[in-house]
Amino acid sequence: MADRYIEVSLVKRGVTATAKLLDDRAPITCAAVWDALPLSGDVYHAKYARNEIYALFEPFAAAEPPLENPTVTPIPGDLCYFSFAGAELGTKAYGYDREVRSGATLVDLALFYERNNLLLNGDVGWVPGIVWGQITEGLPELADACNDLWRNGAAGESLSFRRA
């Protein structure tokens, strides 16, 4: 299979990076994401994992991918896939601007933009993610935009994933 690439953007800030899908390490997850593209949603900055931005989506795969290519210590440029039951995200402490129902499942597509991340959540413990992509171009500019998002707020900003 030829290498596949996507664009990851912070739409309002006008910043886009290119990422390579890790089909050799996470083939089921890569196929699910690729088939669902384009995806775009409100962006959030992590509270617990440190240098992470993410968007939440309704499930888009026929079945949730298995935990392939897992990590609890993502590195700069990693794209990770998480699946959460709504009850895991239902507390107001997460700051969502919408109700997260306890019976729902949500998919979290995340980008890690700097070092020293640890996927340990105070409410639920270790939260391994599936590493399904890696930024290959544009990470410094995207990291600057992520820091701006952290300092100045995420309101009105979208995180977008589309085929390159």
C-alpha cells in the first residue's frame, strides 16, 4: 500500500500540517479514520495530558478499533484515537460546551504538539491511545498555534482532518 497523508488544521488560525497515516502499525484505526474523512469539530485543549488538542466526534467506524499501536506517552506530532463512554466525560470539569450523555460513545481525535505528555486522567486512571498518524510537515507552526489556543482560548476554533 502506498503511504497515505492527511492535513490537520486549526481552521480559524489558518494553520495546517501534513501527517502520514501509520497503516503498518494501526491499520484498522487508519482505515476507519480515512474512510470517515473529512472530519471537523470544536477544538479543546487538554487539561490532564498537557500538550494536546482534540476534537470529539460521534463514532464513525462499524466497530471500535482494537487497541493497536498503543501509548500512554505520546510524542510531539502523534495523532491519537480514543473512544470514551459518555459517562467518562460527563463531568463539568472537562469544560465541554454541550451535554455529554452518559449512554453515548464519543471518539476523540487528538494531536500532541510538544513533549512530556502522560495519559493519566485523575477521574479514570491510565488512558492509552492508539497512535495512528504522525505529523511530517508543519509541526512547529501548528505547535505555535496550539500554544496560542492554550493561552488565548479555543472558543470558535475548529480542528479539521482531511485527505491530503
